[in-house]
Amino acid sequence: MAVARTPRGTWIDEGLRALATGGPEAVRIETLAQALGVSKGGFYGYFASREALLAEMLDRWERDVTEAVIDEVDSGGGDGRARLERLFAIVATSGDGSVRGTTVDLAIREWARRDEAVAERLRRVDNRRMAYLRTLFASFCPDPDDVEVRCMVTFSVRIGTHFIAADHDGRSRPEVLALTRKWLLR
């Protein structure tokens, strides 16, 4: 009986998990093979090098957090507010174990501090995300300054809420985030 090959996507998924927990230094072929319970020889059937895997990990992340999310939001139709509600729901349910989760995003942001090519990729992704937010907010906010502020607040909450340890004066974090969403959509 032939042994099934570990799919290419499985290597990429495991690489993203390693990146999320330990940064790019944790993405090692032997470590990934051990985590997958396979030999590292199968890796080379898909990737010429570790650098090739890292590039494909960034490709997957970029697709999954931009165009895939935009397609999912847009597929439900509706006006800008309805699409923003859908976007907020998608973001809220993107667990930290997924490529859409904040843990991978934060790991890539940290990596970008030390690698200009990753920084350029991050800039492109952030610009795409902001451009999409602008189209949604502009559909019901006529003031371009108001649109830009709402986009910045939305994006900042997505990234920054994980760094804030403050209590919320008798409110839970989910309650404050729900109030923030309500404020953004007014």
C-alpha cells in the first residue's frame, strides 16, 4: 500500500502555526516534519527551500486576509453597513488558530520590523484592507475625513485590542467592542 503524501497546504498551515507561536525562526523544516509526524523528505517534493515555504506562507496569509475576506463579505450583498457588519462578524469569529486570526497577523507584523520584504508585503496588505474599508464607510459617510477616522479606528481596534489589558469601567471587552461597532456604523 502506498503512503499518502502530506499535502502542500498542510506544510503551509503548519508553517503558519509555527510562525504564530515562535516567529519566522520557529519555521524549521525538521520541526514542521516532526509536528506533522512525517519525514522532512516530503517537504522537498513541494518546496525548494525554507525560503520558498516562507514566501508561500506569506502568499496564503495575504490571500486569506484580503481577497478571500472581501469576497466573503461581498458575497452576502447589502449596503455598506450590512457589509461592515458581516466583516466584523468574520473578524470576530477568526480564531487565533487560523490564518485570519490575530496571532498570525501580529507575528507577521513583528517579522516585518526586521525584514524589509515582509514589511513591503505587510504595507500592501494593510493598504488593501484600508482601501476596502474606505469603500464601505464611504457608502454612508459623505465626509472623507470621517471615513478615514472610522477606517483607522476599525483597523486599530482589530490589531490593538490584543495589547490592551485595561478594564472597561464595569463593562466586558465584548460589550465595549459591540459599542465600538455600533459607534462606527452610526
